[in-house]
Amino acid sequence: MESIIKMLDTSLEYKSHELIDNTLYITVISKNEDLRCSNCNTLTNKVHSRYPKSFHDLPIQGKKVIILIRNRNMFCINKDCPKYTFSETFTFLDAKAKKTKRLID
């Protein structure tokens, strides 16, 4: 399962999975410690909050796949930046998307 998660993003780490009915729920965590502000590109490790996020990925053996992560909101530490907080993003997922890019393509 770890290798499947690494196909999405090498910064993700597989934690667990559960098959409920016809859906495979995969729980992952981000290994990123420092993130860059999406506005000013300043590096920060100050976590504002965490929230549950889920999104669909490609099916596995006919089962729907939903990936679960506790996404982070971060403080921007640049006092000149107009963005006070920003959310962690991933290259395989557009902002606010409910499906991975490879599922859409």
C-alpha cells in the first residue's frame, strides 16, 4: 500500500486502510514539516490548525478508493504578507478538489 501512496506524492506516508462495503478508505499523513506560503513563498513550520480532508483516487480491483488526511492550515510568518494563514497543498490535487488529477485525466 505504501508504494501506491508514494505514486501520489513522496511526502505522504501510509498509515492504515479499511474496506467498507465497496470502498477502500486509505489514511495517510504528510511528512512535510516546513511549508511555503502560497502567497509570498516564505517557509514556515507554524501550524494554525488541522482539518479532515478526503478525496477520490483511481479504483483498485473494482473498489472505490477514498484517501483520508488531516490537512494543515499554517501561519505565514512573513509580517508583510497579506495572507495570515494558508492550507497545505499537494501537486496531485487541485485546491478544493475532491478527486486526484490522475482520476480526472
